[in-house]
Amino acid sequence: MTINLDRIVEHDFTDDCAACRAQEIAELAIVPAAAGLEAHHGLPQYSLALFGAAALLGVLLEEGVERGEIEATLGRVLDEIEQHIAEDKLMGGPTQGSA
């Protein structure tokens, strides 16, 4: 099985955009859950964000996706996130919630 990371992260401007849906699930469910688990278990803030993300990316490595491809794709996603953060600041602040 070949994993096409471009297909996963590129927005297709439809109601069923996989990138938008995955991003929304992460923001609405995964990020708050990680913050709650950190607090409940006395872990440092952002520890699950870092190690959880790394573990999930490790699954891609196990599936044979090259590290360089993962790093390049992650860079694109982080660039997009930074752009959204900058836009949010211009519009009056970040969205609710943090992890």
C-alpha cells in the first residue's frame, strides 16, 4: 500500500475535504483530550502533543513512508497552521481551547 501524503493534506475545496475534516477533528477532539489527559496525569503541558504526534508519525515510518517525505509534509502543515494563527491574531485572538 502506498500512502499519498499530498492527498491527505491538500485542500480540495469541497464539503468533504479530507484535510479540513481531519484538522477539525484534531482541533475539536484530540487537542482538548490531550490537554485533559496531561492535567489528569500530572504531565507537563504539551508533552502529549509532542510525543503523541511523534508516535502517530512513527506509524507512517512503520508503513514505509520516508522520513524526509514526512518532514516535508509536516512542514507544509505547520506553515498552514502558522498562517492561521497569524490570521486569528489579526481577527482578535486565537480560537477557544489550548493544549
